[in-house]
Amino acid sequence: MITLLAAAALTAYALAGLASVGAEIDRYGETRSALAERVRELEEANCELEARLNRGRADKNELIEALARERLGLRYPDETG
């Protein structure tokens, strides 16, 4: 009889532990989803910043080329005039 009660108590304890672990897994899943969304947002922001940087570089290069033509009279070797 005592063995049966001990086994029942251990079973109840194990089931409570499993329920606790299940709840923890759910919380980690929610955290993982939130972090995955944040990663997606940051990657999108990073792409936008890279595009702005590249546009800025292109604008800068065009400005430098225009100044070299206007102020210094420089041309590419295959250009005339």
C-alpha cells in the first residue's frame, strides 16, 4: 500500500514537472517568435541603411566628378572637348 502511494505521489510530481516544462517551452517559443520578428525588422532597417549609404556614395562620386570637370577641367582619356 505504501509503495502504491509513493508511486502515485511520484507520478503526480512528474506530471506537475511536465506541465511546468510545457509552460516554459511555450514561453520560450513566444520569446523566440518575438526575437525572430525583431531580427526581421533590424535586417529590413539594415537594408534601408545600406541603400541610403550606396545612394550617398553614388551622389558623392557624381559630385566629385562634376567638380573635377568644372573646376579642374579633367576629362576621361576617351573623351573629347
